[in-house]
Amino acid sequence: MPGNAFLELIALLQGKIGRSTGYVVNAKRAVQALETTRPDAADWWRTNTPTLLNGKRNFVFDQKACELVDDDRT
């Protein structure tokens, strides 16, 4: 996928980007949750994408790949 908004808009207009439904999750929290079940995978994210884990970035998970859970943590 292109790296900036202008190129993304062009790709969208050309039909190269489809719509999908999913959940937006803070990337840092997602990797923290991953730590509990797959510490090796969490380490990979920390090593290879540290700029995504600054607490300001998000991941989008496809709706079909998710299970909604009740979580009262903030």
C-alpha cells in the first residue's frame, strides 16, 4: 500500500484499495496483549517496528479475525 495520503487517494480512486470492516486497536496495547500468549511475536514487533509502538499508532484487525471481549481496563 502506498505510504502517503495522496498516493492512497489515487489508489482508492483507481480501485486498488478495497473497503473492509474491522477494529482499531492501539498498537502498543495490542503488543502488550500479545505478550501474554506469544512473547516471541511481541518481541518481534518491539524489535522490528518500535516506532509503531509509541502509544500513538493503531492497528486495524479484520472483523472476521476478531473476538469481542469485555475489558474494563483503560
